[in-house]
Amino acid sequence: MKRALLFFSVPFFAIVFAFIARPYSLGERLGKSAQIYSRALSEGRAAEAMSMMSLETAEALSTDFLSGLEGTAVPADFRYDGSDSRGIRMTGSAGDTGTRVIWFSTDNENGIRVTNDTALDNLLGSAVMLCRENARVNPDGCCPVSGRPYIHDVQAGSVVCVDGHLGDGITISSGGCALRRDSVAAELAGYLEAGYPFPETLEEMFTISDEEYGRRGGYRCPDNGYKYYELRDGAIFCPFHEEYSQAVVNQ
């Protein structure tokens, strides 16, 4: 009889223990951490959110940059969704904004730490462009993403971002761009001298002349491939360097 009672009592106490311990399980703790972290970002408390990140993740970010996540939707709850090379996945639905995944690492030394976040991934999509723009106007300053100082070689006219947003570095002197702009201006002058009407865009010069002048898609600045030359006030304008090259037409 006693053996029978013991047999049935073991699973009973196991169930009771699991029920009592459930609020303190790793899954519950991760879900709560995901809520606190995502709410801190949404409410503009970037420093608090950063304090919950792993050292490797946090050191590549600045609080100013993280403020870009202010106002993001916070899922009602997060659930355990397995793990991968980025860490333990906690997934939550944020309504119309879709699914949000936050990855965590756990160890005895550092405890629970955020290692990645899909909302942060989306924000980091603009990192390279932001860094390029900032390096040009503020080469002696800091990366707008991480807050770490640039390496500015004044003699070479180049800037390197220690976080790799600028690759091997970019040239901030406009000499190379000036040569490219002048060549495009000469191309425009030849197009006009051939009797074609003044184009609205550089790409239009290519299509109107039946590919005799210009270039399909236009021309990019050699120092910033994201920026295309524009036609402004009859001249070739670079929106990156904010400089002009005038087309000289021989009558």
C-alpha cells in the first residue's frame, strides 16, 4: 500500500513543483526580459535597453541611434521559438507590423542578454548610408551608429569607420568627383551641340539621343555610389559633395 502511494505521489509532486516553478522558468524569464527590453526601446529609454544587451551587441550601437526605435510596436507576449547561431529565439506578434524576434544568450557570468533583434536589424539597414553622410560633413567626429570616433587621415583625405560601415574607408576630397562631373558636363555639352533639346534628367539625355550620348541610369558619384548626379540650373550637380560642374556649349 505504501509503495502504491509512493508510486502515485511522485508524479503528483512533480506536477505541483512544475506548476510552482513555472513563473521562474527560463522561458518565462526570457519572455519577461523581451517585454521589458522592447518596451524600453519603444518608450525612448535607449540606455535601459542597451544595458540589457550583450557587450558585443551594445558596443556597436549608440543611444542616439537606438532612439530611432522609439514608438515601435511592442508584442503582447513572446514565446520560445527554438534557437540558432544567433541565440535563443523569443518570438512575438506585433499586430500589423508583423512578427518580431529577439535573440538572447544566457550564462552564469552575464545572465540573460539580448544578442539580436529584428527591429534593430531593420534600423541597421540605414547604417552605411548614415555613416557615409556623416563622415563627409564631420570627418573628425564619430560614427552616428556606434558613437565611436572616426579615423581621419587629413593628408590622404580619407575617413575610416572602426565599425566597418565605410569598408576600407572613403575619400572625402572632391577631386575625383570633380573630374567625373566635368566629363559628364562635357557629355551634356556635346549632346546640346548636336541639336538635341535640353533634357530634364541625365538619363533622358541617353534615351532621347538613342544611346548616342549619356549613360543608361545616369551617373553616380565615385565617392558615394548611393548618390546620382542631377541636372540643376543647367549644370551637373553632385548631391553628395554639393558641388556643380557647368556644361559649356560652343555656339
